Amino acid sequence: MYEALGEGLYGWPVTDIEVALTAGWCIRITHPGSRFGPVVPLGLFQALSDAGIELLEPMHEFELRADSSAAPAILYDLSLMRAEHQPPAFAGDSVTIAGIVPAATSLEYATRLSSLTGGKGIWRTQFAGYQPCPPGEGEPIERTTPDPLNQALFMQYVRGSMQ
């Protein structure tokens, strides 16, 4: 079961799940050779499919400081990274911008900011939790094991008649 959850419905790991057994069903897996063990992913994946899945993405809080002349380019970059930010705070010749940005779109931004500011920009981030992924982001990953929603193929895999 845990191996199946490592790839979830769309190839992404299922990291947070709550399961409630209803209608008097109780499956107890006592050891890996249990006769019920192989069918648990079939029911679990059907339940995941029926319940719907919400893909979350990790977010970072950020704060950056730079020369105010770089502000237009920085604001453009932040929009491309899908950042949500406070209005820029200008003080003298510098600008400070704070907000939240998806981790996946901002991993390399320190290098870009350094390029924009001649090495004088400051980019600080810290993990800020997860938010739902917008439609069109977070595409499925190709599975490395058979899909439990395809029962025939999955049971062939479980019985060892498929490699």
C-alpha cells in the first residue's frame, strides 16, 4: 500500500491522507504475504479517484532588497514566477519587496537578481507552507509501477506475471 502511495494517482506522492472504513469492512494486513495486501491499493486508489485530489505546491516567503532602478525588471520577474507581493517600499535609492512565491518558480532567482543588480541585490526566502497548485501547473509524472486503477494490469504485476 505504501509503495502505491509513493506515486499517487498522477505520479506525485500522496503525503497526507485520512482513511475511514465504513459499512463494517475491516482489512487487517498482518504481514507482507497477507492475501489481502495486494488488493488494498485497488480500493485505496478507487477512493482517491472518487474523492478528488488537490495538488499542493510548496511556497516560500521572500524579501528582496535592491537598487530602485532594478524595480521594473524585478516586478516583471516576480509576475512571471507567480509571486504575490506587497507594494514595493522605496527608501532613497533602494527598494524592498516582500511576499510569497512558489518554490519551483523561484529556486534560481538569487542568480537572476544578482545579474540585475551587479551582485548588490539581496534575496531571502524561507519555507511558508503549501498552497493549491493553479490549473495547468503540476503536470502528472510518468508512473514507474502499474496504475492500481487499471485492475487487470495491476493484478498481473502483483502476481509477478508482469515485469
